[in-house]
Amino acid sequence: MSRRHPHTVLATSLLFASAPLLAQSSYSFTCAPTKPGTPALTAATRYATPASSAGFDLVAAPVTFAKNSCSSDKPFFFSAAEPDGSYQVTLTLGSPTASVVTVRAESRRLFVDRMVIPAGASRQVVFNVHVRTAPIHSDKVSPDLPVPTVKLKPREIGALDWDDKLTLEFNGTNPSVRSIAIKPITNVPTVYLAGDSTVVDQDKEPWAAWGQMLPVFFGPGLTIANEAESGETIRSFVGERRLDKVLSTIRPGDYLMIQFAHNDQKQGTGYVPAETDYKTYLRRYISDARAHGAFPILVTSMNRRTFDAAGKITPSLGDYPQAMRDIAAEQKVPLIDLNAMSKTLWETMGETGTLKAFVHYPANTFPGQSEELKDDTHFNSYGAYELARAVVQSIRDQHLALAPYLIKNNPTFDPTHPDPVATFTMPQSPMVDTAKPYGR
């Protein structure tokens, strides 16, 4: 492939057309009759734009409405119409029956991890959810110009993390909620994630990525905005205007976390040479973040599941991890070396053990799956969760500026002692698709 001249890749981001942003809304619902003006949820409270701007969505409503609780024997969803922005969600969980509740938002973004709630008890949780749509709004140029948009891939169209609503998934054993409150927020920093299928919010089981697991480790003092997408290179993320989307909303004090390599190394029209264009693009991302008063953080890509006869990981990412390390040193940017940590993690699990961390399943494990799934690049929930724990531990170990936002009760993580897969359980979302994500 021909090399782009450096001045082409380093050109400043395009100015964006402006358009009036839709007003953000606040919502408050309870599962019991309350004072006038606070709606009580029932099985008939359904999200159906424009008739109803909030309510149960996608699947059947909870089956039980009793003693100030909405609960079910199956997962259920709740959606509220919201435009681009960050929102603080306050939930009171619990029911007359004991529960183990997992809460995800948008495309399976993890916020509450298997919370145990005794019978009759209540637990309040507070977290922040980022909502985005494809249009790129800005006040930099004339409002008379057309509004540009992110170039979505076919599988992204209609996905929960690109629509005009905030969606919550309640899952687990007797998933239950007593009250739901949603309000817009602007006073907390945002961490933007730029990356590929190993970072993205994978919207369908059995696929998962570390970026969608990251929010569960942070408190409500910060918002995670996962802008990663399957199949992306560090160049295509720019060409599809995904970086423009980030830069249209990133603010001073925010963060931009960057991980690319898996697709950049593919020979062909999308190839991005490690020692030239890849490094040049890294410099551009760093420069653009800093120009907006944000703080860049580089993350080396994790190893694929490729073992030699001695049980050691064979490097499959070429010069890209080292190229990122070089740029981190050159630009004095924090580096999370997930490539090195994942090598230790996968070798500790071993060639057989890592089958439980990647998408390896026999035929007929999932509906409509007639063939065996064998993917040595993409993870299931267990593998993605362990990688997210590695990222979090690196933030702690290096005392990065993000460390104070981490919740306090997470145990330390040692890649030589991963969580036992036998004791790891993550309730399966109703959304299943065995088609492999873009990229490899």
C-alpha cells in the first residue's frame, strides 16, 4: 500500500456543522403508588416513542409487581428517550424474594455485577451512562450546513448504543427493581475509548470486550463513553468520523484511551504500517486530545490465543505494541501495557484454560448455532472481565489520574492468579448472535 504523506494524516480534524441539540430529560419511576407526580410502574408501562418516552422495552415486562418491587424470572429491559449526553442513573434494587441482580446499559455495558440482595432488602446503586447518536453536532460553523454523521457499519444501525434512548437491562436470579431515576449530568469527567472489537461494547452474546466491562469498576464520579467499534484501524476510526464524534463532545479534563493494532496489521487496502502511519496517527490522536484539554492514555493490544509447543504465547501483533510504547515515551503519555499483562494472563490459564476465556463453543450451544465457534481473537464475558481487571490494576499501580475514580472495594488483580473460571458466572443477555464481529 502507498504511504500517506505525514501532512495528510496530521491534518486537524474537520470542523463540524452545528444543529440544535435535543433537550435532555429527567425521569423518576417507582414500583409502588407514591405521592402525586411520581409515576408507578406497571406491566403496561411500555416504551413506545412517541406515545411513551419511558417504560419497559424489547422483551416482556416484569411478571410480579408486589410490595414496592418489579421483579421477574427472566431478564427485562427499561428504556427512556434521551439524546446525546451523560446521565446519572439511580436504582433501588430488591424484592420480597432474595435476588442476585446484574444491571447492564445500552449494548451490554456492565454497571452492577451480580449484586446479592436478601429477601425484603433494598440496595441503592448510582452510576453514569453515556448516550450517543450518529449525528455530529458542533457550534463551530454555520447551522445552515448539513449535519455530518458517523459512518455506521450495517450491524451498528439500530443497535442500542446508537439509538436515541437510554436502555437498562435487569438480569440475574430474580432480577428486581424498586425505583428508577435518570437525570442528565455535565459535572463529571468522561473517559472516551477509541479502539476495535476487543474494546467495543459487543451487543450480542457470546461476544464481549474489555471496554464494556470497565464501567463496573468506576464510581459515579466519572462516565465511560465507549466509542470503539469492531473492524476499526487507527486510520478508519478517523475516516468514518468516529474521532470527529469524540472531539465534538470531549471537554477539558476528559480522557481519551486509545487501543488499536489487530486490524491495522492486516495486509491490503486497510494496512497501517507500524513504524510510519500508525505512529503518526497515534501522535495525531494525542495532539487532538490535548488540544481539547483532554488527557490521552495509550493501551497496547492484548495478545491473541496463539501458543507454541512449550505453552508460551507467540507474538501475533508484530511491531505494533512496541510502536505504541515508543510513542508513549516520546509524547510522555501514560501507557497501560495490556499486551504484556495478557501474555502473563493467557500463559497462566494455559492453552486449554484459555478456551474458557475466548469464544470457543461446541455447535448448538446457542440458538441457531449449527457450527462450532472457534475464535482466538475475541473473548466471552469471562475473558473480557479479566482483561478489564488488568486495565484497572495498571491504573492503580501507576497511580494514574483515573485511579481516584475507581470504586474502593475491588480486590487487587494479579494476572498470574486470575479469577477461577469455575466460580465465574455472568448471566447471559437475551441478545444472541453467533456471527463473528468485524475484524480478526
